[in-house]
Amino acid sequence: MHHEPWWIAIIEAVVIVNLLLGLFAYLTLIERKVMGRMQLRYGPNRAGPFGLLQPIADLVKLVRKEAFAPSSAIEAPYILAPVISAFTALAAFAVIPFGPGWTVNGWYINGEVANVSIGLILIFALGSVGIYGFIVGGWASESKFSILGTMRTCAQLVSYEVSLALSVLGVVILGRSLNLPDIIHRQGEFLPFVVPQFVGMLIFFIGGTAETSRAPFDLPEAEQELVAGYHTEYSGMRWGLFQMAEYINLITLSGLMVTLFFSGWHGPWHLGPVWFLLKLLGVLFVFIWMRTTLPRLRYDQLMRFGWKVLLPVATVNAVITALLVVWL
């Protein structure tokens, strides 16, 4: 068992956090470009060559924008809510493995920021804590639209969180561990878990889409009914922190999907992180594609699909996987 020195761990954490922030910034540009092409338009192309400076222009705009707040807002939770959401989103990515680990000049470097024996549970725990940021932000705004968005967030998460957890139970049974590097190594010895757990992968993808409030499950932010949902009363960098948390949660979810179902960083020619990044971008592209293609569900359709379809299928999939593993 190799051990990474503490000072290397700190450097690695700083590097990964900055790369993650850079990926978030340019994911906003990639999404707008891809959606533009799918809708027969150009997308952002004014700020810099091919619009490559658009994320920087957006950052400057948010920093300079006035950070107003409703006079009736509850000040402390109103200010802290976006900070909590952004922090937990960044922390959750720390346990996602992006490589096998390397030895450089006698020093060992982990293939993840933190190798936690119960990494899968930690990601779900941080995701659950991060949701409080969105909920508290909507409640503390003292706005009817924000509170209604908060209520939709709670109801949506209750129905889809359980399905999301059940969808990975089959992977845990096959991988025989809650440690994400162990699950990846198991897939390297066996085969990607998307093959025996294709149904679980579909449930994870749909449940994750609802969990991150992506279209067509973006009812907590539905602008036609709620203006913007729980973050209606936020502006400037406070609003920017909420958006950053949403996109980084999407990146973390995609990274977890690659880890659990697509054998993580495994691939030909021992390229490690390159394969992880390519698979990650592929999953993110599917999320963008789905947003561009599908209309938003009605609220009753969303709740009915979560409770009457996704949850029973996830339960049956987990039970069948357990029975087959015991039988074989």
C-alpha cells in the first residue's frame, strides 16, 4: 500500500480544484456552443477567438454586478447558502479517482485527492449536505417563487435520491467494496459494470439528472412558472456560486458514472487520466444533448415517474443482482 506525503496531497488538491473550476467555466461555453449547433445557431462567438474568452467575460460581469438582497431576507442563511452549496460540490469530487497513481522521483502520487474506504457513501453524504444550501437559500430569501422552488426541490429529491442510491447497489455488490479505486480495479479484472448493470446505469443517469435539476427534470428552476426558482432573489457572485455548484455537481455525477459503470481511467495504452477525461466529456455531452432535445416534464409526470417507475425498477434490479451473485 503506497502512502502519499501530506505536502503532495495539498499540491494535488490545489491543482485538481483549479482544473475542476476551469472545466466548470468552459463547460458553460461548451454547453452553449453545442446547444447552438443543435438549434442551428452559432452560440457565443464574440468574446475572443471562437468565443473562447466568454467564460472570463461572464466572470467579470458577475464580479461587477450589484449583489442585491431582499429587505426581508434572513441575512446569515441567505449569505451562507451559496457558500455551502459550492463547498460541498468541490469537496465531493475529491474522492473521484482519475488515474492509477504514479511514482515520480521516488515520491508516490495518488490517482485521487482523497482515497476514502467509504468514498461512495461520502459522495452521497456531501451531496445531501449540499442540497441544504439550495433549500436554505430559497427559504431565507422570503420570496414566494423561491419558497415554491424550494418545495419542488425537496419533493423531487425525495423521490429520486432513493432510486439513485439503489441504482449503485448492484455495482457495490459486484465490486464488493464502497471504495471507488477498488471498484475501478474490479472492472479492470472483470469488465465494465455497464454490461451487467445496464439497467442500473440507466436508472443512475435518470436519477442523477433529476438530482442535479437538469432538463427535463429542472422543475425547481422552471422559469415559466417560478422565474428562476430557489435562486430568484440572488445576483452577482452569490448567484454565480449557485451556478458553479450546479455545474460541478454535474461534473462530479458524470465522473461517478464513469467510475461506477465505465471502468474509470482504464483503457488502452495506459493513458489513465486521458481516458477518464474523454469518458467524462462523453457523459457530459449526453447531458447537454438531453437538455437540448427533451421538453420539461409536468410536475405530476415527474413525481409519478420517480415513485411508480424508477424506484420499483431500481429495487428489482438490486434484488436480482444480489440473487445472481449469490447463486453464481
